[in-house]
Amino acid sequence: MKNSITFSSKSMVICLFLIVTNLMQAQLPSETYFSEESVDEKSVVHELHIIDDYLTHTIYEKNPARFIMTRGGFVKIEENRLVVLLEFNSNYENDQLRILSIPFEEKEDELILDMKTKKSFKPAPLLTQDLDGKWLFATRGPDEDQERRGEENPRKTLKILKDGRFQWIAYQTETMKFSGTGGGSFTSEDGKYTENIEFFSKDDSRVGATLKFNYDLKENDWHHTGKNSKGEPMYEIWTKRKD
């Protein structure tokens, strides 16, 4: 009987350990979410991307287009909060925020975040395409064994593609200097990649533009060729982000 009680106690400890471990490792599904509200008769869009353990949150206006803010970084769940260690924050000079702690709850098909006021986010339709994922700018092409901007480099240009939505962000992780961002919808199929710009921090007048490129996947690299927004030839190499 004594041995049976000891074994049962050990089993209970193991079960509790597994439960706690699962809770610590819990994460939201990788999805794109939207929340839209009317502010001063203007339509304000909150666009949220969650890819594995990474979160981005961008706010912009439609009609007329106006970029407002973007921020993002590594996210984990602690009890009923999303804790985000920010890698970039376009409003850093004003708010000095490097960490976010956002109360949240899930209700049916909604994600509710308490960001001063509660906002309800609806998931975008799931859409899988070539190039989905997190990418870091590596170098200018063609690939001739030139030096690359590695993941450890604090200067980063990140590109996120998920559910038919794209966003690029240029920033510096040590100083939190924000250089720019842009995003919208995209398609990628049979070597053809198209971006439809819906927000652009450097120039709101660029919203509505459509850019077409060619792409080629080579192992973990994305070779991106075509013409930039100025009509000049470009060749970029992006690599899949590991962390």
C-alpha cells in the first residue's frame, strides 16, 4: 500500500509538471486578424499578425490613407496576457515602450485585446501561398558569396507574409530606431509576386499602387527581382528567419 501511495504521488507531480509546461508553451494560432473602427468619421484599421511566437500590430486609416503606428516582436502567453518583447516600435521616441503586456481573451472566432479599450479582432480567411512566413533581408543579388546581413545584426528589414497579407519593417533593435514600413495584400504563384499597397509610412500617396515582381525559392532564400517603386531594376535576396 505504501508503494502504491508513493507511485500515485509521483504521478501527480508529473501530471502537474506537464500541465504547467503546456501552459508555459501555449501560444495563439498563427493567423491574421483585423479590427476596424470609426474615429472622427474616419475608418481606422488595426491589423494584427501572429506567426508562431511573433506578433505585429499596425494601425492605419483608409480613405484618405494615413499611416498611424506599427510595433512588433516576440510574444508569449502569461496567464491571460500577451507579453510582447518589442523589436520595433514606430512610436518609440514618444512612449519608450520595449515591452507590452496585453490582457486578452478568446471568444468563439474573436480575439479580444484590452489596449486601453477593448478591441475585438476577427481572423482573416486562411490562405496559404508561396513565400508565407517571416523573412529577413540578406543582401543584394545576384548571389556571388557576398557578405550577408545576418540574424545577429541589429539592423534588420523584416518581411512578413501571411493569409494574403504582407508587411515589411526596417528598424534597429538596439536603439529601437524605426526607418519605415509598408504593407497590404499580396499574391505569389508560379514565380510571380504582386503587392497591393494599403499603408506606407514614408508616403501615404503610394497607397493604391500595385507592384509586380518575379521570385525564385532556393533552399531558405527568396530571390526577389523586378523594378522598385522608382522604376529602377532591383535584385534582393531574403532568407527565412530562424528565430
